[in-house]
Amino acid sequence: MGSLEPNSIAVAQSSSRINFTTFSNVVDGKLVQTAITRHGINPATKEPLPEVPVATRDDLDAAVEAARRAFTTWSKVPVTERRAALEQFAVALETYQDDFAKLLTTEQGKPLIFATGEAETGPVWIRGINSIQLDEEIAEETDDRQVITRYTPLGVVAAIIPWNFPIQLTVAKIAPALVTGNTIIIKPSPFTPYCGLKIAELAQQFFPPGVVQALSGDDNLGPWMTSHANIDKISFTGSTATGKKVMESASKTLKRITLELGGKDPAIICSDINIPEVASKIVTLAFLNSGQICLALKRIYIHASIYAKFRDAMIEATKKLTVGDGFQQGVFMGPIQNEMQYDRVCSFFDDIQKQSQKVAIGGDIQPSQGFFIHPTIIDNPEPSSRIVQEEPFGPILPIMPWSTEEEVVNLANHTNMGLGASVWSTDLTQATRIARKLEAGSVWVNTHLEVSPSFPFGGHKQSGIGAEWGKEGLKAFCNPQTLYLKK
């Protein structure tokens, strides 16, 4: 690494076929095992998966030291060459698309068709982020002086990845970190460590040692990373509760942070929509990935004049959803990813009996060999109930009526979360008027969940701090610097 010139990129190893049956940490360009190992669980069968390392504090120190060494040269590589290396990485990810999709279904549980879709997003995100220009700007030019604004890389980034989208979110953190000249250490979720480790292993064929690393660990690894004195930034995606702990820990060394946290996304259904068409879309957007998406629809507000008809259309659409092992043909919903989350979702089903909630469809947990829960709709629960106030992160959904715009806007905004929201209407004037009043980082009209590497994505209120993707996302991996040049 010490011999790396700014205009050339020396990679850690020559191209070779990745083995998807054994899993290692990636430190300083090498595959590293640990004395203690653990394993994940296939959530569709509860069967154990292969062993993965459990990183120690010494392993983290070694990775951070390697990342800091690599940063001194990687940050000086021209951005055109960094982009070229990322493009080669994107091509390689495409080559392994089927392998990653099958591994993702095995460890995460989502149906293979959606796992394939997620594997496809990796190269899409790399190329989208690669296309964003973050150039120096001449902020002022006078006879007396020139003022330039530029953006310099932070240093070592630690990326903490959740278990719901381990491929997309790993790549979506690697790309902006690297293109801006940083180095990165990936920490995949202990529940889904496999894809993240293989992504980092593949990256060794395109980036110098220490630029992309990955550590699998237990519950100690995250706090070690957030408190480590030589890590410069934490990019975290996960729950709001954990995000607060990350922020508290990172504050002790004044690390830069980006937090993408939980959501309680409302959909506002106006009276003029096509009921069967929109009801089907709402059901899909609520129960996709078994409801395990921060941006999934989690509260549905339906205009009172069409409430009964729309509810019945949602019931019919929900009946068509097939639940099962992700490798089975025609399955739309796989299992809940892990036992801890399964138990949390089940607790919302316990409330059905305790609070005498009215169930439109579903409502019970059927015995199975995995962590399966069938989609459930709760008909007009109390506004103070947990299902309205909290994020279950599973396939249970409340629907409620509304009558006036002022009322529904207040209902939609009555939450400490503000990740996404959507308005559904054929009257774009009305829909836009409502949308502009919603307190959320992403607001859609007549769609939901559409995100892009080209545009900033972040939460309001307790749904996050900062933004990922787009030019704002790139800036989050940089320090702004103003140059005052006196003539």
C-alpha cells in the first residue's frame, strides 16, 4: 500500500472466483478467521447456516489501522480512477447476481424474485452515485479575492448495516464513501452477515488493501466501532432506539454521523381514486418484505366516503398474497427475519385480544416451521393504540377513516417519526397541497417507496439525522472547506 501512487490503483489480489460456502472477515486485503465463531439461522426453516467470525477488539483495531494507512493514498487517487474502480466492482457484482440472490434468500428470507431485485440494485446504486459531481465551486470572484468551496474526505468510515436489505444498503454505503476518497469498514448485521462479508471479499479484487473491509461480530462490535477514537464517521441504518445509542456513543469523539432510522409512514387515500387499483398498490407497499422496510406503509388513512369499499378491496388484495419459503414459486411474503423481531411482531397480535381490536383479515399466528406471519389488517383501531403509534416492522397494518384535510394532516403528522409519506388522488392540486404539509423526508403522490441514488434520502424528527445519496449524501462523507485566496 505504501507504494501506491496517486494516479494508479494497486489491488489486493488478482481476480478469482468467490466461494459462497465459507465466510471470513476481510482485514487489510486478507481473509481472516477468528477463534470464536457463530452462525445465522435460515428464518424459513430455523436451520443453522455456516459459521462466521466473531471479531475481537484487536480485530477492529487492526482493521482501523489498515483503513487509516489506506486512506493516506486512496484519498489522493484521482476521482476518475476511483469511479473506474467502482464501475469494475459493479460489473463484478452483476456477474455474481444469482449467487448473491440465493444467499440473500437463505439468510434473510425474502422471496427469490425480490432477492434478485435487491442484488440488481447494487450496481445501479454504484453507477448512480458515480454519476454525481461534487466539484469545487467558486463562491466569489472579485478584484480583491477568490473564494473556493471544496469537499475533502473524512477518513475512516464505519458502516453499520441492518438485516432487512443487506446487499443494497452495504453497496449504497460503500459507493459514496469510496468515490469521495474515504475508506470503509462494513459491519453486517449479526442476523444477516453472509452477503456483506462476500461483498467485501469481492471488493478486494478492485480496491487496495484496507480500502474496503468487513467485520462480522456479536453485540459488542457496534459499540466498539461507535466509540473508537480513530473512526471518523458512522453511517448507521437501523432502529430509532439503537440510533440514539449510536449518536450518544459517537458524540464522545465528535464523530460525523448519518442515521437512517425507523418510520411510521402514512398513506392518505382521497375519495376520487380508483379503489381496486389503489387498494392493491397499498397492500403491496405495506406487506412487501413482510413489512420489514423502514419506508413501508404503516398507517392507512382512507377518506370516510370510500372507507368501507376501500377496506374490502384491501381485504381482497391481501387474500391473493402467498406466504412461504422464499425459494418456492409464487411466494410474495417470506418469514420474519429473526426470532427477536418475530416475538416483537407477535406482541402486536397479542394486543388484538387485549384491546378488542377489529380484524379485517388475518389476526392469528399459524404454526409453521419458520418465523412466518400472515398479513393482517386492523380495522379502525384507537389512535392511542400501539399499532397506530409504534412501528411493528412486520405484516400488521392499521386502517382509519378521515373526513377533512386538516384532520388527516394532523393525524399523519402526529408521530415522532418522519421518514416517508404518500398521498393518493387523481386531483394533483389537492394531493400536492396535502403533500407539502406532511412532516417527512420523502413524500410521494400516487406512489410510495420509490428511491434513487440520485436524490437525498433521510428522515425528519426521530427518523434520522442527515441524508444518504444524492449530492447531499456525498457531502455527508466530506468536510467542507472554504479557501480564501487574496489577490
